[in-house]
Amino acid sequence: MGSTRNTVILSCLVFLAALQGIQAVQYAVTNNAGNSAGGVRFTNEIGIPYSMQTLASATDFIWRLFQQNAPADRKSVQKVTLIIENMDGVAYASNNEIHVSATYIGSYSGDVKTEFTGVLYHEMTHVWQWNGNGQAPGGLIEGIADFVRLKANYAPAHWVKPGQGDRWDQGYDVTARFLDYCNSLKNGFVAELNQKMRNGYTDNFFVELLGKTVDQLWTEYKARYGN
């Protein structure tokens, strides 16, 4: 009896210890677009339950892609809120809130649910990624977010093809394609780059991780695809 009881207590302690390593994140979704075309389309074709599920799935995917296996590796974020509202543009993330344009949802031509999912993966990356304490190029920040979208298989058809673009830090799909090339040279490169950006940023991170300057890598990347 005593042995069984001790085993149960030990099992509980092990379970509680395991919980210590789990970072619980709360999610909330609000549709402020009312009866507008985008608000109605969000309700009918996407919905709050799917949005909640996607926020959680995106977080888990980003943690795995960034190789952030322990809470100490990640930003300390307790809650992420998604707000659907009538506004210009597509979406933006700020202060652990993701704002998505109902106007964009309402006017989007095509599979709006898949497009919405890709947008959430991009914006959720902004919630979790390190930005070099504001020192990293904006194009790199946006490129990493689109890299996540690319690896999650939500890259839209209109994106540039590999090798296209004018500068490595042009941002968005251009930089995402370049980062994918760099990641092919060293699996986990983007995860390591993101980790280095926790406390600052320098272009020399590319040299430290891949042995070449970012300009060298960009030139070789362009040459590989005949651009």
C-alpha cells in the first residue's frame, strides 16, 4: 500500500515537473468587422474555431522550425489576440496582437481560408521571432516571416520564383527564397540565425554560420538560378 502510494506521488511529481517545461499560451479571436462583406465572409468561410486552431498550430510549427524546444529559448508571451477589422492593407502584428483586414478577406479572389492561414503563419512569426533588438534589417525580419510561411506550405502562387529579386534584404518572398537557399546549405540555418538575433544583429552572422558574407551568398544564389 505504502509502495503504491509512493509510486503515485512520484508519478504526480514527474508529471508536474514535465508541466514546468510547457509554455501555455492563451489565444483569443475577435471579429470586429460586423456585417461588412469581409466580416461575414470571415464568419462563413473561416470562423473563430478554425482561427484559434491555426494560431496554436502556427505557434507549435514556429517553435519546431526555430528549434526552440524549451521555454527559455522563446519569447515570454502569455496571450496572443487575433482581431478581424475593417482596415487598409492585409495584416500586421503589434504587442502580441495580430490584426487582419476584413476588407482584404472580403475582396480576396480565391481560396480565402488557405490565404488567411498563410497570413496568420507570417504574422505569428512576428510574435515569436527575435529582431536583433531592433538592429536587424526590416527586409530580413519580413523575409524570415515569409520563410516560415514557405516551409509551412502556404506560399501563394504569385510569389517570386527562386533566384528572383534585386537584393538579399528586399524582404518578404524575395528574402524568404534566399533564406531557403541558405538553409539548404546548412539545415537549421534560419533557426540559428534567429537565435543569434536575440540580443543584436550584424551581417557577420552569415559568415559565422555559413563561412561566407551575405553578399557572396546572394551572388552564388543568383548564379545558381541563372539570374
